[in-house]
Amino acid sequence: MLTTVDLVPGLVTTRDAIAVTFGCGTFQGIEPAAEAGKVFVYSDPSAGEEYGYTFDGRAEDDEFGPLYLYTGAGAKGDQAPSGRNSSLLTAAQKEREVHLFVAHGRVPGSGAMQQRYIGQMVVDPIQPYDVRRSPGTDGVMRNVLVFRFRPAPGTAPAWTTADEQPKATKSTVEVTSPELAVPASVVLPTQSGAKVKKTEQHSTSETTADIPASKRKVLLREGELVTAFTECLTAAGHETHSFQITIAGEPGTLTPDLYDATEHVLYEAKGLTTRSNVRMAIGQLADYRRHIPESKTLRVAVLLPSAPTPDVQQLLTEQNIGLVYQTDDGFVGWPMA
């Protein structure tokens, strides 16, 4: 007999029990429960193992704190931010809570899958999802939406090391399109409240999704910068795309900002011209270029919203890294010599 479910992080239950309690479906990875004001998300990282890697799982902390990645709905063909995926994108707007579960083995004596409750999440208000390349159930490569979850304000997720992203079994480099980036118009409302604090712990009550407005503006500026420069390159007849780099033995992917295939130049964009941002771009380019085809002849450059200080410019020159920055009249430093 099924009993009602109390959503306490660490709870092990079943989809049927959740459905009985909250009135949602039991078969899809994203199950809205409109009357209960909730959206239930069921993650099963092992489901992608047959393809060599999966995106689902506890990712490395970034500057905003803990992060869980979840591959959206759609088994074949390109996924779109509609249907069940839109349930996540509109959850904050509709004041619906997002609750994350992960597969936790079978019910003893039954074929039903158990579900372990991680906790309440919010979709990242700055970058709700990334677009990645992955095979569908038909084996054909397609675009998938990889949602970025943050712990809801004031919560302590019950995730463990077992929930970390699986490590890739092989190294791959997939070509992607720069236009696959999430458009700046897809921005969810931020939650109000506590300050974001980065932490090395995997469960923390002091980490929330309340990302400061200044950080939001910087990342949006970076996206707008890449879009504007891509349009500039396209208008000049250049072919552009990017790469999704998977490293054997490591979780996650590396994703450069923009590649000019016509000139064989890889760009890394930053929303600020500070020394620390440029230094970060230098390190990222040094890592990316090792995995790009014909890396020995590859040129790299930093893309900025304005000119950095003369000393930072000299730093880039000494590292043999190009500099392109935006002005009211277009872009300085391009075409590259």
C-alpha cells in the first residue's frame, strides 16, 4: 500500500508514491504537478553509459556554488525549450518548486526503480541550460538541453560523491554551432535573499541560487559580445562554429566560446576586461587548443567588450595571443594580422 510522501532530502521512495501524493505522472523524466505547485525531475546518469558518457550528475562547483546538470526531455532529434522542458524554464515564473530525484536501484522483489530525493532546486537564473551534442536513442547525434540546477535558497541537498557526473570513457571532439548558446532573452527571474557564497562542501545551507545582479550582467554581456562578433564574422563570409570537448577519465565537457573556421582562430570571450578575467581566458585557451584539430597552426585570441590596460595587452602579446575588443564602430584587432 502506498503512503504519502514527505519531501525530506535523503528520502528513498518511488515514482508511484510521488504521484499518489502530488498528482503527477510516473513515466517521464520531467513530471509537472500543477495543482501541487511543483515540478518533479528524475535523473538517471547510468542511462547514458551506453553512449560512452552522460551529462547528468553533480558537476564541479563554479563561482556561484554547487551545480547539478540534468539532460532535458526528448529521446531522439534536437531537443527544444518547449513541452516538458518548458516546465523547468517557467517554474519560477509560475511559482512552482523544482524537486530533484536520482535513480537508486530497484525495489526489492520488484522491477520498479527506487528514487532518492536530493532536494529542492532552482534553475540557474543566469544560464538555465547549455546546449550540448549527444546521441539519441537512435544513435544519431543531436542537440540536447542540459539544465543547470542550483540548490534552492536555505536548503541543504542530500547529494553524495555517488551523484557526481560519471567520467567519460573516451575522448571526443564534437563540432557545435555558436548559435546553440542560450539566447540572452532566456533569463529566469532571480530569487531574492541571501548572498551567494562559494564553498568546497557538497552540501551547504549558505549556498543559494541568489546570484548577484552584477554577475548576471557580466555573463549576459559576454553572451551578447559573442553574438555580435559572430554576426560580424558571418557578414564577412566567415564560417563559424565551436567545439564540445570530452576528455576520457574526466566528467563534463570543455566548451570554447567561438571558432572562426575560415581563419582557424579560436576565441575566448569575457564580459569584463580585468586582469583576472584575461588571465582566466589565457588559461582556458591554453587548455582548449591542445584538443582542437590542427592545433599546431591554430591561432587563439581573447574577445573583450573594451580595451584592457596597456600592460594586459602586453601580456597577451608576449603569450602570442590575439586581442579583439568591441567599440562603438565595431571590433578592433580584427581581421587578425
